[in-house]
Amino acid sequence: MRQNQALSRPEKWVRLASWLVALVFAGFLSNLGELVIRDLFYVPNGGPPQLETLQQQAGIEPLRQRQQVLQRQNDAQRAQLENLGATREQLERNYQTQRKGLANWLASRATSADPQQSAEVSRRTRELDALQAQILQWQQKEDRASDGLRALERSRQTLQEEIAKVETVAQDRYQQAYQRFELKVFLLRLAVILPLLLLAVWLFSRYRTHRYWFFVYGFGLFALFAFFVELLPYLPNFGGYVRLAVGIALTVFAGLRMIQAFQRYAEKKRAELQQSQSERARHVAYAQALGAYQKKTCPSCDHQYNIAGDDADYCVHCGLQLFRGCDCGARNFAFFPYCKKCGRPGAKPEPAPMNQSTSESKPERANDEIQ
């Protein structure tokens, strides 16, 4: 058994402070990484493509100028048509007024052969004819203005269709250009974050037990945050295929790693169970033994040992000695370095007395349970 000691209160505070330093270090690095990720958005070509620029390249500006000219002509023609209609309506009202006046005058006076009355009738009749001729002229002007307005509307509609086609072409080009831009930005961000992630993996595999381990853990947390939070949301969509493919790949990778880790664990346990009790006991760390004692599990095979009763001295699954008696009569956990009653140093766990057949059958049953 390795002589690891349980953490004292100052050591626990130091470990807690170390984790706090790791989290603060990771937080500052994450903020710095967020700024870098944001600024990388403007590296390719000074920023994303602009729809207005692509529309101008497609020749939409002359069409819009023509549209403005047609709109002004249309407004002027519509105003002229309204004026013509107002004038015609005024003439029609005058005509109806004079016609009613003539009818009333004729009704109040009998027609005679008086030349003065005949001349008055002729004058009023000529005035009505003149008004009707004017109404007809203004009606013709109004009709021509209406025809011109309809022609302008047809021209404006045709021009609007041309503008819509140009906008559609520019929109398609914009979508393609923006997808290429997103891919460039993502590759730039990946080129920055991927080496950091690989560096974090290398540091964790080499220096996770170093005296400055909290910096290693802080850098690792920053790399994971940068990859999964700051990079993956900017992954180009391309209709959802890329993100779904990445999700499937990550799921398969995580599943394979999980199965491989469990297989390594099972192989390690099988190899340990082939060893003698003394060999297995020497390879149990003190902190591991304390954790197993608190959970009432065997530190060697990870099975519950109290199913045989709290007074059991040996694991019923792998046969490892878990409790032993002291000369003072106290019953101690086999991995405690000192007796809980008299304080004398304890002896290492001793192999359980068993015959050859028993020693072979117990590891086999433990192996079967692991498998």
C-alpha cells in the first residue's frame, strides 16, 4: 500500500484555493479567447459580405434610378389626372346649373314670337353647347392622361420584375459568399483553438500531478470552454448537414472512448484479481481505501462487502482482507495505518487462509461479475 496520507484541514483549504485559482485563471483566459474569437470575424476581407455591394455589382443601381424616374413621372401624371378630373367635374356642374336655369326660365315664360325672347333662348343654348364642348375636351384630356398613367404603371411593373430578378440573383450570390465567409472564419478560429486544445490535452497527460496542477486544470477548462462553447456555435450550417455530422462524430467518439475506458478498467481489475492478496493490498492507495471504507465497498473489486454482514473480515467477492484485529482487542479497517483504540502502528493486510481451490474460484467469480 502506498503511504498516502489523508488531507489535513490546511491542505484542504490549500486545495480549495488551488481550485479557485484554476477557475479564475480559466475565466480570464475564456474572456481573452472570447475577444479573439470575436475579432477573427473581421479578418477575412475585413468583414462579412454585404448584400448591397453584391446588388450593385449585379447592376441594380441603374434599375433603381429608372424606377425613381418612373415613380416621379407616375406621381406627376396622377396629379395631372386629378386636376383634369377636378376641372371636368367643375364644368359638368356649371353645365347642369345653366341647363336647369334655362329649363326654369322656359317654364316661367311662354315661348312667343318675340324676337327678344327667341334671341335669349338662342344665346343660352349656345352657352350650353359651348360648355358641353369644353366638357368633352377635358374628358378627352383626362382619358389621354389615364392612358399615359396606365402605360407608366405597366413600365413600372416591368421594371419592378427586373429589379426582383436582380435582387434574387444578388441574394443567391450573397448566401454563397456568406457561407464561404463563415467557413473561412471557422477555419481561422479552429486554427487558433485546436492547438490550444491539443496543448491542454498534452499538459493534462503530463503535468496533471505537478505542484502547479491548478494552472494545468485552468488551462484545460479554458480549452474545453473555447472549443465547445465559443467554437462549435459558429460551425457553418450548410443546411444542417455539417452540424449533424459533427454531432454524430462527437457522439461516436464519446461512445467509443467510454467503452474503451470501461474495457481498460475491466482488464485492470481482472489483472489485479489474478494477483495475491498481499500484492493487491500493497497497490491500494490510502485515499482510495478511505473512500471505499466510507462507501462500504472493497477497494480492490469495488463490490459491497457488507452484504455478508458488518462483522465480515474478508471481501466475499475477491477474498481481500478488509478488517483485522489488534493486540489490544480492537477491530480495525485493514488499511488504517494506526489502531483506532491503542494508536499503535498497524500491520499490512495478510492473505486470507484458504485452500488452493478457493483461491482460484474467487477471482474467477469476480472476473465473471466484472465482465
